Amino acid sequence: MSGVEAEAEKQILGRISEMISQERDLRDRLARDAIDPSTEHERLNRLETELDQCWDLLRQRRALITAGQDPEGAHVRPASQVERYLS
């Protein structure tokens, strides 16, 4: 993996970590009754979708690298596509 590829992966992983922290904060605020459940649910849904998109982008990049192709060919897929994936 080149330095550019490593930096791109580092940025994606950094964003994932940031969103996980936001998710924890939302759950903590809900537990303290600092926000209402509907607000928390709406924000969590958005975060979970964006997290799924980031993980998908990271997997795409890694697959392209493994195949000897340019990881810059990876792109963020629409939520409607990513959310239909099965674990």
C-alpha cells in the first residue's frame, strides 16, 4: 500500500471513529434524558447509514488494492444500496 493509499484509509477510519464517538454520545445523552428518544433515533439512523457507507467504501478500496487496481476507483454508494446488504 502506498503512502497515498494509507493516508486515504487513515482518513476513512478517522471518520468512522468520529461517528462511533458521536453514536456513543447520543446514547449517553438519551440515558441522561438530555435529548428526546425521537431526536436520538433520527440522528442514530443517519449515523448508522453513514457508517455503513464508510465501511463499504473502505472494503471497496481494500478489494481494489488486493486486485492490483487503483483504489481511487472506489466510490461512496447510495444509502439505498448499502442498506440492503446482508451481514
